[in-house]
Amino acid sequence: MTTLQSVPALGTHPASGSLPSRAETREQLSKAAYDLLVIGGGILGISTAWHAAQSGLRVALVDAGDFAGATSSASSKLLHGGLRYLQTGAVKLVAENHFERRAVSREVAPHLANPLTFYLPVYKGGPHGAAVLGAGVFAYSALSAFRDGVGHVISPEKAQRDVPELRTDNLRAVAVYGDGQMNDARMALMTVRAAVDAGAVVLNHAAVTGLRFTRGRVTGADLQDRLDGTEFGIDARLVLNATGPWVDHLRRMEDPKAAPSVRLSKGAHLVLKRTRPWNAALATPIDKYRITFALPWEDMLLLGTTDEEYEGDPADVAVDEKDIAQILDEAAFSIKDQQLSRDLITYSFAGLRVLPGGPGDTSKAKRETVVTEGRGGMLSVAGGKWTTFRHIGRTVMTKLAALPGRPLGSGVEPISHLPRKLPLPGIANPNAVAHRLLIDGAAPGPRMAADTARHLATHYGSLAFDIARLANENPALAERIHPDAPEIWAQVAYARDHEWAETADDVLRRRTTLTIRGLATDEIRAGVESMLGDLG
């Protein structure tokens, strides 16, 4: 592993074509007049900014933290149709989800998504029988036009060959279906990049301190740079509140008497080291409505999730002992004890689902997108599913274009005229990219390790070649950040110069996988901070 003493010398000169400085971005934001200011850098706000910029609007996007710094990087990492929604008769919703999942996985971001086979174990005394689940997975695959195979039922013995840690006591059968998964933080960052490529101006770690009003209408926001305290403002014809769990907080800045529009549900997850290889995921029914997942992800095992109403400060959401016990207990329905040892836990995280306001169990609530317009004309949008992030962006744009008085003007390109499946940056066949990295890595420096090549290919696509060039130009950047992880130091320099990384957590938690692997040591954190400071 690179020693701390050598780290400060790495990548001290930003690469050509690197991002403008924060001061330059602040000046640009404060001097220009924008058509649309999006407040909130979760995937909903990012997708809207991307589609708005494609439509020809002058777009600004800001977030008080990092892009995808809250719930958007705390999901179950799934691109899925939503099998459980079939129980409520939401056939159209599942079909729409499947369409979006296939579009993202195959045409928009095949370099960032991968197919995943799911096993649904049917135990004696469980909430569903084999016949019901078999029919369910068949219907589920039918709604995706059988493009991911035909849902069917297999024997416990066959399932255990793919999932050695599967508990087979009282296991009657296993239903099989196909879905997909991703690294949500990487998908979000690539969408930010797409928005910027389309003309949007973005700034993270910039908190809204107040809204600007003109004759009673919201026409911008005052902000403070949370890294150096600089205060500045942004003027816009229309402001979109996409702050997720904080949506009602910002609505009260517009109108102190604004009634709550959403409620929050906490979802916690655990990340564990795997004791053996997994070639499929488990989706185990807990009761009639809930499923617990065990997902092979980033060479680890992801367990979750919980679903309980949350009424505290969104900034304080965290995994507690109750969450850990619940996740492990529910996982034990279908996973052997040796895989569920607490000693294997490397990381835990929790996010907040934003659900429509109203009574009832949060686990039964529909994952709808809530759109409200305040008395000052600010539009607030919250909720929805990660899988449908493109659809949500288009829906919001359609809503904006139809607002009374056409506040965005008449020259906006209708969303229906835009390409339906515009790819994200770096689109490429990840297998081909990994192969090229291995072939090209032979000269002039040492050959790139196979796991590093695969990791770069599946997290950056063709942009991985830019990282490889950094490593070739400076051999120190080709070294692993930690011997037990595939990442190399060139990724830190790249995150700093091209991916808006400002803090160690930006790099370690969202632009790499060091934190979720439990490898973000004090020495590595100090090294990353030193590299980030080299921008000067």
C-alpha cells in the first residue's frame, strides 16, 4: 500500500480539462440568470437537471452536501420491476419499471448496471406457497416480455449450488426471476456528468440559507459554501425543490404555514464480507408484504432492508442496534449462521424513503412521486424509485412546461422530442473495456491487475481509459489504495479533477468502495485529504 509520506506528491497538478474551481463556479452561478434552479443533488434533482439541460434550459443544480450524499447512495442498489407490487395489482407500474430497468441496463448505462438472478426460497410454513410464488415470478417475467428469461421454480439442491450459504432446512422449492443491480453513487455521478455535458452548472456542498422573492414569487436562493463559508446567490425564473427528506423544510422557507406533504420511512442495510462465492441473490419473503434481500454486491454481501416510519431530523438517520438485530434475524430465515457473524460486518448505512403523506403502514405505501406547487411558485418534487429516475426527470419536465404562464418560456424543447434513451457518459461494453485495460497496461508501466481492470470498467466504462492514462503517466498513481481493494490512487486524482470530490468521504464513500469494504483507515483518509488539498 502506498505510504502516507508518498501520497502528497501524487497528482499535484490537475489534469487538463479538469473542472473549474469552486470560486469560478460560484461566480458563474451568481452572475448568470438561470431558467431553472434545482435545489437538491439526489438522483431526482440530478435527473431533472439532466433532462432540463437537454431541453435547452439554463440550469443550475446545488446541494448542501455531496451529490447523492444521502438517500440516493443508501438504496438497496437494485434496478428492478418491483415484484412485491404485483400483490397490490399494480401491473402497469411493474411493466413501466421493467421498461426503465431494461433501458438503463442495456442502452443508457450498460457499463454501470449488471443483470442479477434472484432466488425466492419457499419454506414450510412461510407466507407464500411454491405454486403462488411460481405463478408470481412467471407473471413478473412476462411483464418484461421474458427478456430476462422465464420465471420458474427449481429444487433446493440446484439453488444451493449457486448460493452455498442457503439454508435448506424445511426448504420446499426456490422460485427464480431476473432483475438488475448497480452502484447507486456511481450511477448518480455519471448522471451529474451527463447534466453538465448538456450545459448545466453544478455545485455540491453549498447550502441554501434563504429563498429570493420577486413580487411574492420565488426567483432564486441565497447560499453558503459549506467548505469556506463564502455566501452567494442564484437568480432563476423557476426554482425546483428536490431535497428529498428535507422537501418540507424548504417548503416552509417559501411558506412558514406549509402543511407536511410527505412522510419518511427508514431503510437500513448491512454490508458483510462473503464467506463463499454467491452466484445469485436471495429475496426471502418475511410476511405478506415484506421481502428481505441478500445481494452479492461489490465482492461483498448486502443485507436489508428495514421499513419503519421516521420522524427525526433527516441528517441524523443512522443504523442502530435494533436495525442490525432485525436485519440479521430476518436474513437468518434463509442464510446459514456462519455468513451472518457480526465479525463479518464491514459497514452499515441507512436512507429515508420519501412517501406520500397519510396514514397506514409504510411498508404498504406506494412509491409515488409527490409534486406540489407552493404559494410562491416553487415546485417541490419528492419520492419515486431509483429504477425510474429517467422517467421521473421527464415527468417533472412535462409538469414544468405545463405550468400556468409558461414561466420557462416558449423556446423549451418538448421532452417528447428528446431522445428516449440517451446514454450516460462512458457507455461501453465493460468486458471489452476490461480487456483493453489489461492489454494496454503492459506498457510502459506494470500490468494492471485483473480485478482493478474489471472494477474500472464496471464503474467508469470507457472513461476508465482516462484513469489508466493517469496511472501510466505517474506510476505512484497506479498503486492500490489498499491491498484488499481494487481501487488505485489514480481514481482519487480523477475524482478530484473530474468528479467534484471535495472531502475524504466524497471519495471513500461514493466515488470508490473503500468505506463500504471497511478499508477507509485513518492513514488512507489522511492520504486522500492530502491529494484533495493539492488542488490549492
